[in-house]
Amino acid sequence: MIKNFFKLFFILFVYLLLINIPNYAWAKNNLYRIVEDPEGVYIVEINTTKAKDRLMPYYVDGLKTNLEVYKETNAILAVNAGFFDPKNQKTVSYVTINNNLVLSPENNENLMNNKALSPYMSKILNRSEFRILEDANGRLIYDIALHDDKPKEGYKIKHAIQAGPMLFPDLRLEEEFFILMKDGKIISESASSLHKYARTAIGIKDNNVYLFIITTKTPMTLKEVSELTRRWGMEKAMAFDGGGSTSFNSKELNIISEKDNQARKLKSFLILK
């Protein structure tokens, strides 16, 4: 009888463990899966072996919502990416597509002529970027590096999209001018880095790509997002634009983070076609 009791206890224990594991089911021919962990935070794992060359940046003339881009490109999924200036609709982040630099913050006069930012411009222009690298045989690998860093030996940059800051293994808030320190104190911050907001981030593990969509239900600081990417075992991770720009669209999930449930119009995106 005691033996049967322990057997039933073990079965119940395993059952309780299983019902608390998020849904890890793969979708769309094993291209990706979406996990909610914790509530209001969605992790999208993209199987890059299956995706091959269908994961790439995308940009628009002017501005469009993530949902508009998701529909017009017939994408499997789309997520917001780089920073932009809503006043002149120009980029604040570099974007490279098919070996060509298609967007450059150096063409944004509002940014480049801002005297208050000029002492820190080298940090702003050298923020982290997500890279898709290609070797001579067409093999793709994925990396996160500073914009001025050379690609890994034997590879060239096929696609890249910048935002920042680097989240993991180093949280580079000051180095990429997301906070400004003076006499050991923080005197300013960009992208509400130290406050809890909706966030978008991207990470790499085992040459697979992970998207982290932090909604208004569970807002986070960038430090908290860094810890989330560490907990998920990322080798490298960086932030995309966040706050009201945080947007994600797929068959299973549609995220809008702007106030009053109105989707913000954006400049650059990462799509899986």
C-alpha cells in the first residue's frame, strides 16, 4: 500500500511539473515556436536551418505599422527593429540588405546636426546590430556586434539591422549612450532604459534566433530584459526599439504596445518570409 502511495505521489508530481511547462509546439513547418514565459512575455524561437535565407531586415519609405508590413510582404512573422525619428521619418539605425547599406543615420540631419548629441555621436553610430553573415559557400551564421566591428573571418555581412544596446553578455547602457553618467551619477537616459516599458529584443543561441516580445502586461527595464535573455541561455542578445514601437505579428500572435491600442508607424523591421 505504501509502495502504491509513493507511485501515485510520483505520478502526481510529474503531472504538476508538466502542466506548468509552456506550450513549446512548433508552428509553420517547424520554422518557429512561440512560448509565453512569464505571462505577457513571448519568446519566439526561429529555426534558422529551416528558415535559411528567409529571415531578413525590411524598411519602408516614410513609416508604416508592423501589421501593414506583415501583410504587404506576406510574411510568416514580422517584428519592429531599428530606431527612427518620427518627425522627419528618417532612420537613427543602420540597415543593410543583400550586402547594400540601405539606411544610414548619417543621412538624418536632425540627428547629425544635434549639437547636444555631437559629443556622443561616435557611441550612437557604433551601437549594436544584429547580423546575418554569409561565407563563400552561402552558409549563413548569425551574430550581434558593434556596427564598426569587422565580421567574423571568412564571412561578409549579408543583412544587418542596428538598434541597441547590447544586452548580453554585457549590458552596454553607457557605452552605447543609453545612459549618460557624470560624477558617478546617471544624469540622462535614452529609450527609457531604466524604466519599465514594453520591449523588443533579439538573441542568438546555437545559431538559432530568438525574439523577446515584452508586452505592456509585464513591462521591463533593459536590465531586466538582459536578465531574461541570460535565463534563456542566449550567447548574445541586444535590444530593438521598444516602448510604443514594440510590435509583433504572426498567425498566432499580434502585439501592439502603443497607447490606446493604436499601432505606431515604424521605419525598419525584421521579417521571416
